[in-house]
Amino acid sequence: MIEPGHGDLSVRRQCALLGLSRAGIYYAARGESAENLEIMRLVDDAYTRWPFYGARRMTAWLARGGLGVNVKRVRRLMRLMGLVLCHS
């Protein structure tokens, strides 16, 4: 869609013609950290045993296992995994 090496049109002009932000062209999404992937694995294992656990109870379960994570992080990861609806 956008050709950075285009001879006649700069990236700025191409983005303007398409109505796109240049920031979106250069943005590269980062993946989850190894720590978050491990937490997600643990949450997945626990969720298969206790599917009624919400983010708060899952956070308490992780804390009993020695992981000090907060509820917002667990809620975000569970939402990313598709395990909960958008409850606050």
C-alpha cells in the first residue's frame, strides 16, 4: 500500500493521499514478554480446572503460588486470552 522508496511520492504525501497517519506506518507491535507468557500459561492451566475463577480470584491464586502480580495485569492477560468478558 505505502511504498517507502517510491520515486515520485514521498511517504508523507502517500499517507496524506490515503488519509493515514505516518505514525501508523512505522509502528511495530511488540509481543508479550516471557514473564507474561508464563503467567498466561499458569492462568490457562488454572482456568481449565476452575473456569469460574475471575481475575481477582486468579490473582490471589497466583499470589499463593509466589507470583506477585496485580489484578489489572491478570485481567488484561485473561481478556487477551479470551477467558473473561469485559467485567471490571
